[in-house]
Amino acid sequence: MAVSVLVVDDSSFIRKRICEILEADGHIEVIGAASNGREAVAMAQDLRPDVITMDVEMPVMDGITAVRHIMSQRPCPILMFSSLTTKGAQATLDALEAGAVDFLPKNMDDISTDREFAKRQLRARVRLIGARGLDEKRPLAAEPVSRPERSPGASHAGEALRAGVDLNRYELLLIGTSTGGPAALPRVLSQLPSDFPLPIVLLQHMPGSFTPPFAQRLDNLCQIAVKHAADRDRLTSGVAVLAPGGAQLEIERKAGAYIVRVREATKEQTYKPCVDMTFASAARAVNGKVLAIVLTGMGADGREGAKELKEKGATIWAQDEATCVVAGMPVAVAEAGLADRVLPLDEIGALLREGARNWIS
């Protein structure tokens, strides 16, 4: 069955271009095109598409408002098209918070210097989130989180480790994600207490202009501190660093402390940041004292790095397929036999929270 798509953009040229790219795929059927958010809301109700591609800035009704209406009336996977500017990043993050599942640069040349690769990327993304959304048993979008009061985790000294995760075994927590990550990461991180005992490194496939505002947004939502990683930052407990988009992040041990090295990415590297590269560097620097978690995402980034971590004795968790927007990354880890646990999204944060409560300092 073909994935049906509604294309929404105020530019007739862009609408036509997107329709032509999608219709070149025999597994995709464009069933409608709208020129503003108000039209999109009405057409989403009438046509019931499997996927909607949505521009952010439009007359009559903007894309963010349209996403909110659609997700409240007739939920549907929505792929946003965004400009790679600070303003565009903020708007796209607002759209993801409103319920959109993913985004791509509006300018196809921003996806890749290889235009044909960019077209294949768009088609693959639509097919994947369309197939995912067709399964009505799965939730389409993450529930919004609100910022809790910053307060220490409760102490339960002597209590049995209900969570089954002993954080005393680890010196570092790594989390890698891609498609669906902007909604999944707040669901996990917002459950952690401000005195979470491990340093955290976050790896989200995202353009460089998006990661600073995303780090700020996470910091506003969470009890732990979240900052945009800078070269030579020292990793400290209760602080999460988000890898800069468009760069690579590696972990080193210097004078008894762990630091991050932010390095320029090369054109040949597909993922920037690359989960495999960071995981592999942690395997070298921290040996087996790592808890690494692979969340929702397209592709298999993280599998090879998880293998190197596993060889050093690290623990690997993978998000279960049912709660992923796109399950490629965690499924690749699980199918390779590398996952110690395969867990629903909300259970991951709950286990980490309980592990923090049972921390023995």
C-alpha cells in the first residue's frame, strides 16, 4: 500500500517540486496540496493522509498553529520543512513540541551537495514515518513535558534496587538518537533529578543551527543542567552536554577527568554528530564503565559503536520499536545482539530516576 501524502507550502514552486520528488517513488502517493495552514487543517480532515509535509512560515495560518490543530483533531505524522537559521530552528522546535515527528531543511541543497541523495532522503523519510503512523497501536507523538522544580532526588538508603539498574557501576551515560529524538529526549531527561550522579553526553542528529536552541530548551525543561558542548568541556555529574550539530564529539580522559573534544566533521561523514564515533571514543576512554542508550532514529548509527562498548563490558539499552517514531537505530542494536535491555521510552527515564535514588556516594 502506498503512503498517502498531503503537501503544504505557500510557494507554488516549492509545492510542485516536493510533489514531483515524492511522486517519483512508486510507494508514495500525493493526494493533495495546500497553500496555507488553514487549508491544511481542512484537507487533513477530509483526505486523511498518512503523512503531511508542512512549511513553517505561511500566510493565513502558520505551520506551527496548523500542527497544533491537526494533532488535536486528527493526529497524523507531520514532517516539517525548515530554514537552517536560528529563527527557523526555534520555530521547528516549537513544531516538534506541538506534535510534528521530524524535519528536513527547506532548501534541498542543505540536505546534501548530492541532489539525488537529498531526494532519496526525503522519500525515505516520508515512507518510514508514513509506515510508522499507519500502525494505530503506536503513539504518534510524545506527550509534552513541563519543567519540574529543580530539587535533589529522594534518598532511599538501604532500599532494594527496585529499578534493576545500579548506577554505581558506571562513570558515564551516553544517549544517541535521530528521527524522533527532539520529542524523546525531553521525555527521558525530564525524569532525572538535579543530583543525577553521572555525567551525560547527548548525541542528536541535527543541523548546527538547531543544537544551541535545542540545548537551551532541554535545560529549561529539565532538573539536570543541559548545555551545548564546547571543545574541552569537562564532564561532570548532573550535567548533560549536547553534541554540536555539524561536528563530531569524542571523549578523552585527561588527568583523571573526562573531557569532550569537538572536532570538525568531514564532507564524507554521513552523520554529524555520529553516535558510532562518540561511542567508540568512550570505549577507549572509559572502558566498560558506560551505560549507553540508543533511542528512536533512522538508519543504524550507534550499532558499531555499541559493539565496541560491549566488547569493553559496557551496558547497552535500546528503545523498543513500539514507542519509536522510526525504529532503525535501536532495532539495529537489538538485532545485533548488543542490547542488554529493550525498553519503552518512558521506562528508560523511570529506571534512571530510580537508579539515581539508590546511588551510593
